[in-house]
Amino acid sequence: MIYTTHSEQETEALGARFAEKLPAGAVVALYGDLGCGKTAFVRGMARGMGLDATVTSPTFTIVNEYEGGEKPLFHFDMYRLAGAEELFDIGWEDYLARGGVCAVEWSENVPGAFEGDEIVVRFEKTGDSEREITIEGGPELC
Amino acid sequence: MLILSVESSCDETAVALVEDGRKVLTDEIFSQVALHKLYGGVVPEIAARSHLEVVTLLADRALRTAGKTRAHIDAVACTYAPGLIGAVLVGVNFAKSAALALGVPLIPVHHIRGHIAANYLAYPELEPPFLCLAISGGNTMLVDVRDYTDMSILGQTRDDAAGECFDKSARVMGLGYPGGKPIDDLSKQGDDHAYDLPRPAVHGDNPFDMSFSGLKTAVVNIAHHAQQTDEALDKAGLAASLCRAVSESLVGRTMDAAKMLGCQNIAVAGGVAANSRIRADFEAACKEAGKTLFVPPLRLCGDNAAMIGAQGYYEYLAGHTAGADLNAYATMEL
């Protein structure tokens, strides 16, 4: 499905709707350039998952963990990684085993890291604040 | 009291020896930059493995450099949160083993508290209470430091850290990584009113919260527009306008917070404190308001273990030690 949002707030709201029905163990691979709204989308996901947390960019830390809801949210950023091997180095499989939702920004940087059952979300900048967001796979949006 | 301290929460592996929280005997940092140069390519910079490979070597070197032996160590301190879990675990487990083997106390230290404590190393006269702005590639927060181990966050970024905004803006402008220094250098030749950049609007009711994501997006848009229309991008002007925008949102909020708290001393911590515009604006604002400004030298602004040894001393005095069941945490309240 393709969605069009017109502000950061709308992107965040879409993320919240998207995350409401995500099952434990879901891997969400996010693709898109700088400033496309990926972090805003994940902030919405946290809200949709009932997590009361300040979601900030994980670029520096590679992964931020949010717990306290029904299931945890692991917010990854592959911006500083050079390949799938480095994702395994930081314990990717351990995170998968923890029954949470993994949202992965800059999935472009880790080709081949996922096994084909990931949900793909693509962000495209169609204006200064307009974004086209394509979601492939996953549950129907409420 | 001699503390052996370890920091491994992200890219840097560091070990230091600090006496009584204020005097640094040695401060060893394993720099990945050297590794990059050595191999001429990208190395898995954040792998816990690389921390593990160097941490014991660094500890031995720290003792040698300081002319000390293991018997001189009175306690071992380590960063236990927050950070990349696999990386933090290496430092925690090294510290646990060392404390157990030496029969000395183990002191867990919060990474951001360490950054704040870097000021104690640079300024022997500084004592709480003070207000601290911690600004780096990973954090941007205003902290009310009431006492050495009693502090709370007044406000923080809702999205990107200030340093990340510089890094990512530098990337779209074709400058190097990390982006803070090249943007700072370039900004000195530019007009800080060349581009009209947004002042990050923060939704919500906390006046001390900040946002830098919109600013980053604005810079990306300006760079892309220039590319698409073949117009020359005034890089120096953009760099200067960006520094001004970041500085205004940091300095304004910090001065407001200082006024609200009625505190005399304002400290800045973290790598972004090296930005000359931010430094100059803080100096001017503090002078005008009659406040005293503390900004540690760059070496102490980035991740290092000396700051962990400094804060570790005060945590020890407050009775904050841990047993062999100490764990590492990816996230942790200040």
C-alpha cells in the first residue's frame, strides 16, 4: 500500500496505526534518504505499541531499546554500519530472540541481513514536507 | 583513592587511572580512527569484539604509564549504561573481574554523569550545584546537577542530537565525517544570515525540550534544491546559518533554565561544545547575564575513561557500589 503524508505529525500517526497490530518478532526494514521521516515513523510505532518513551535517533548508539509495553521495540539504525556482518556483530540474533519488534533504519546498508519475511517500508520525499510511504507486507492498517 | 576506570559504551574503548576524582594519572583511549588509517578501509568499528581485544592491553598500558601496579588500585569503576549493550558488557565484565581479582569495590557509572564530571577534571574549583548542557553526537540534554550524584534532566532532544544534525548536514554538503569540525571551519567564511533556517519548534509543554530533526531536513532540502536547479550552493553561508540556528536553540534554552533555577554556574559537556559559534555565543550570553561558564577542553569532551573515574569517585563516596551481579543496560534513567 502507498500512503502520502504532508507533515512529520502525519508520518508519526501513520507509524502508530501501522504498529498497532504488529506481531512479536516482526522485523520492519525502513528504506529512505536523510530527512525522510523514518525516525518520526518509528516514534509513531512506539506510540502505537503503547510505549511511553521519548524516541530519539539511534544513529550514534546503533540501537535503542524501548520496554514497558506489551512487547519491546528495538530501534536500529544502520547508517554507520558497512554491511550485514556488522549487524550480526552487535547481536542481531539476540534481539530477534527477545520477542519484540525490530525497526531498522537504513536497511540499505545491510543487504542480505533479513530472511525475506521482513515488512518493507519505503520513504520517498515528494516535496519539502510531503512523503510517499510504501508499506509491503504486514497486517492491514486499522 | 586511586580508581581504575573503564569506558566502552560505544565506539571508543578507554581505560584511565584517576586519583580522588580530580587528578588524572593516565587516560588511554583506543581510537578507531587509527584503525581505519591502518587498514585503509572500514573496520567493524562498534563490534564488542574490538573492545574485548583492547581493553586488557589498555589497562596494562595505563598502569605502566602511571608507574603503578595492580596493588595500587583502590576501586574499579565502569560505564554500565546507557550504550550499545554488547559494547557496554565488555567494560562491565572486565571491571567486575578486575574488582573481584583485586578484592576492591566495583563502582557502576552512568555514561552521561561521566560526561558531566569531565568538568571536575578541567576545573578543580567547580562544585555542584550547576546547570549542565550535555551536547554530543548521541545526546542533547539540559541537566540540573544539584549534587555530585543527585541530578535530573530538565529537557532533551525529541529526535536527533545536535551533533548528529551537524554530521548529517555535513554529509549532504559533501563535507567529511565527523561533520562538526568541517562545518565549524567553513562557517567562519560565511554569512550566518545567508539561509533562513527554521528554529526547531517543539510540540509539548516542556520549554526545555529541543528538536534538531527539522533543521537537518531543511539543510537537506536546500542542498537538494541547489543540485536540481544547478544553482551554486553557498556552503559557507549554509554552514554559518546552521551553526547560528543550532547555537540559538541551545544557548537560549540553557540561559532560560539557569534563570529559572537561579544558578550561577553553567557547564557544557560533550563533543559539540567544541563548536566555536556555540562557545562564543555561550561566552557572550554568560557575560551579559553575569554567569560563570565552564567548558572542558576537547580531549575531555569526547568519550573517555577519565570522566568515568571522576564520577566514579563521587558515586563511591555516596555508597553507590555494586556486586558481581552488576549488569549492563542499553537504556537507563540519569
